[in-house]
Amino acid sequence: MNDDRHSLFRDAHADRSTAAQVPDTPQTRAPAYRLAFADDDFLCRDELRPVRLQLELLKPEMILNERGIKSTVVLFGGSRIPEPSQEETARTPELANLSRYYDEARRFARLMTEKSMATYGREYVIATGGGPGVMEAGNRGATDAGGASIGFNIVLPHEQAPNEYVTPGMCFNFHYFAIRKMHFLMRARAICVFPGGFGTLDETFEALTLIQTDRMQRVPFLLFGEDFWRRIINWDALAEAGTISDADLDLFRFVETADEAMALIEGWDGDAGA
């Protein structure tokens, strides 16, 4: 529907403003009188969950479409991994050792954003979870290159504000994990996973399952830090047990550096073995 046709009807913003200026009476103070779309209590009712799910799907999709974003490169990774200059704040020696992946994520995002800017920022746009750690490094690398990046945040009891490097116009916030994960993958041209915890593992296996079951096209799926990933997951044991096939081990590749990752993505020809 074009803008001219929209203009035939009274604007919803106008009615919301008018409704707020009515006389103060028992009738206008009653919750029933509120405009449904301007009634937060109504929108938060359990029965409105399908509507909220739809809104969380629509809002980022519409904004990214308006900005012309066609494809993304997704970075998953731990929020607790510190910048190397702050590694003394790490809660464990292992986290301090993993701080090198902050720099690799930052460098990778910078290189990928330089590639993105050759497409006027429409393709290969860095997308992260918008938080600290590896996510911050990804958005920061995009800023280093002078480009834009996406942050798909989610409301958590312990979560802080989005990191300062997410492009403000593409910094989203979610209530539903499922819709957030859909947005991570809807435009993904490549998926890069750095060491992390439960959230990173959840996102990793969600994406691998979608690819394994042909619900999503194969894309470069890169795990940074082979030693870390082989210590926490016995991939070969899964294949030996028959719970996955040997071919499933080709759905991902281990890398250590940003340059390795860039080479694999740029050499990708659609074959899992590329």
C-alpha cells in the first residue's frame, strides 16, 4: 500500500494524541477506554503473545529493509571474554587466555566491514548480540572500518546496556529468544563463533541444526579456537556414536585468525567442504 492510500485515513499517532487530551472522567480513566494499540497493560497480556511475537519479527525486519541491508555476517561469542588490555579483570586464567579472540573478532569485523562498504553497506554487515565481550569486539571492528553494524540485544536480568559500538539505528532489543535467533540467521551470509558459554552454545547448535536439516542454506560456519572447541565438545564421538553422520563434521571449519576466516568466506563456493 502506497503513502497516498495511507493518507486517506486518519493517522494512528493523531488519534493517540487526541485520546490523551480528553476530559478526566471515570470513563476515560478506566482501562477499557484506552486505545488497544496504546495500552501497555493490554499488550502485555498472555493472550497477546502471538501479537508480540509478530511485532518482534516485524520491527527489525522493516527497519533493516528500509536501510537496504541484504546480508549479514554473524558473530557469536562469550560476553565474558575481555579485551586483552583488561585481561587482569577476567574471572579465570582461561578467560584471560581467551582474550586474544577479542582482538581477532575485532580485526575480522573490521576486514569484513571494509568488504561491506564496497557494497554501500548493504551486504556482509556485521551482526552481533549487541552486548560486551566478543559482541563488543565485533561492533567495535565495524566502527574501526567506518561502517555500520547490527546489535540484536535481549532483555536479561543481569544484562547491561548495549555496547557503545553498535550503530544506534540498528540496535534492537528483544523479549523472545526465538525471534532474536531468527533475525540472526535470516540474512546470514556467514556465521563465526568464538569461545563462549551457554548462550553461544545454544546459538551454535541452533544454526547447525537448521543447516543439517536443510531448513537453512549452507554458509561458511567457522569456529574460532580449535583447542577450545575440541575440549568442550567431542565432535568425533558424536559421529562415532552415529548420533550425527560423518558428513555433518564438514558443516563447520576451525580457524584461529581473522585472515583465515576471511580467506574461507571469500573462497566459499556453496560447498560445505570448501
